[in-house]
Amino acid sequence: MPETTNKEKTKTNLVKEIDFLQKKFLRGLEILTSPLNTSVGTTPSELVYQEDKMKIFRYVPVKKEVNSPPVLMVYALINRQYMLDLQPDRSIIRYLVNQGIDVYIIDWGYPSQMDKFITLEDYIEGYLNNAVEEVLKQSGVSKLTMAGICQGGTFSAIYSALHPDKIKNLITIVSPIDFETDTGLLNIWSKGLDVDKMVDSFGNIPGEFMNIGFLLMNPFRLMLDKYVGFLINIDDKDFVNNFIRMEKWIFDSPDQAATAWKEFLRDCYQKNLLVKNQLKIGDKVVNLKNITMPVLNIFAEYDHLVPPACSRNFTDYISSKDKEIASFLTGHIGIFVSSRSQKEICPKLSQWIIKRSQEK
């Protein structure tokens, strides 16, 4: 008799589980076939400057008085800058604007084959320098705060060393500076790349090629686990919206201008010239000791793209007296969109900026 009862309980539980899953996926199907709100980069902004494919946007202030100097956000060439404003409730940009910070951002655009001869000098001494000059002109100040993200942080450090007279404060966020490490697959793989042969074969490096490499760095999580998680949460509309936003960003990868990509891989990843003070941008040698302004260096302890070893020691190579490192227990993307981002990282970032905006 007890054996029969156990079988009946098992059967009943199985029927309930099947019924639960059926309702879950029907609800998921209803969500997926209904209008979704997957818009990205929704913080109000206006285009204030354009040069070739580069654009500069200024975010519309929400307060009558904004902190000065303005902050120019410099994102990487590899992905799109709207990661900083991916979803309204976890947007670094929206947080800073709500704190009264005057924020500009560079959109590098999508290089075409006609751009394959653009060099690092063109990006840093050309486009980036022109962006700085334009923001200074529009805001009526002589110096600005530069905040660089990932490769954009490397560019910002280089620019600040070349033009310290234009930078009041420097912020680097998950930015590779010291490339000599074996703690990241990207650093290991890059050592063996024949960059000349790749550029000869591809021209511009396709964004799809870069994406495949990034996915292979953590294949279980990025190609299997996250989709299992999607199925588990398919009946949660907010989760579905945010999942699609993230997928949109991940696969929105511009091609890389061939010459600049080759120079960056060869001189930084393969030769590690930046921290040796031997990197040349045009005919100028980049000396990190020229960085004397206040510096905030933010990195993620679980970053698989830019491991802590690439970022942690940046402040050891500069001359700034006001320099600070801030590490957070998250990953490369978590810096921007995790719950920790809004609770810990954004407050740290905004308070640091506001304090040094008020100081003479």
C-alpha cells in the first residue's frame, strides 16, 4: 500500500511539474510575441559635433547648474558606447547626469574599408584631440575630465600623457595599461597573432571575428549557460527585455580599422611599449610620468577580458600625487550593468568627479 502511494505522489508531482513548465513557456511565448521595450541609450542627448564617422553627444542636463569641468567619456573602438546607458535602471550615464555632472560621450562609428589606413595617431592626435578641443570650446573651460573605458582608457592615458595641459582629471575604467600578463586569454592569444598577415588577409578586422574570439574566452558561460538562464526566466518580461538589450550590444561590433588595430596589438599587447615609456604616437613618445593630474583607476577583480594585472599597477607608472585605485568584485560587463554598479561603482565615480570638479 505505501509503495502505491509513493508512485501516486511521484506521478502527481510529475503532472504538476509538466503543468508548471507548460504555463511558464506559454507565458514566455506570450511575452516574446508581444511588444518589447529593448531600446538602448535612452538617456536624452544631443549631437553637438561630428567629424567623419566620429560623433560627440552631450547628455541633456537635468539640473540648472552642472558641475564643471565637463566629463568626456571615451569608449573602446571594439564595442558600442551605449553599454554605459544600456538600460534605464542600470545606466552609469543616467546616474552621473542625475548627480549634476555635465557628460559628453564619443561615438566612434563603424569603420569601412576606406578607413583601413587610419592609425593610432589619427585616432588619438586627430579625432580624440579634436573632440577635446570641441568640448572645451562649447563648455568654455580650459581643461576637462576624461573618463576612458577599456581600450578607451588606454587611449585616455596616452592622450593625458601627451596633453596634460588639457586634462584636469583622468579616470580609467577596466582599462589595459600593462599588457605583460598570462592571467588573461586575450593577452596570451595576442602574443602569437601574425598581425601583418591578418591585416593583409582581412583588411579591416571584421567585428564578427572579434566576437568569436571573445565568446571562445568563456564558451560555457557565453554560449550555453546564459541561454539556459534565458529559458529559466523566459516568463519574466523585464529579464527578457534586458537579455535582448545585452545580446544587441554583444553582437553590435564594429569592424576594426586595419592599421590602428595592427599598431595597438603589436605595440601594446605584443611589445608592451606603453609602460616602458617607448610607445610612439606619430613622432611623439608617450611618457606616463607626464600624467600629473588626479587619477582614479577602476578595475574589476573577475574581469576575463582585462584582468586586474593589466590595470592594477597603472598608478605606479604616473607622477600624480592625487591617485586612487578602486577594485570591485564583479566582471568586465558587471562594472556597468550589475546591481553592484548602481550601489557601489556609480556613487564612487560621481563623488570622485564632483569633489575634484569643485576644487580649484
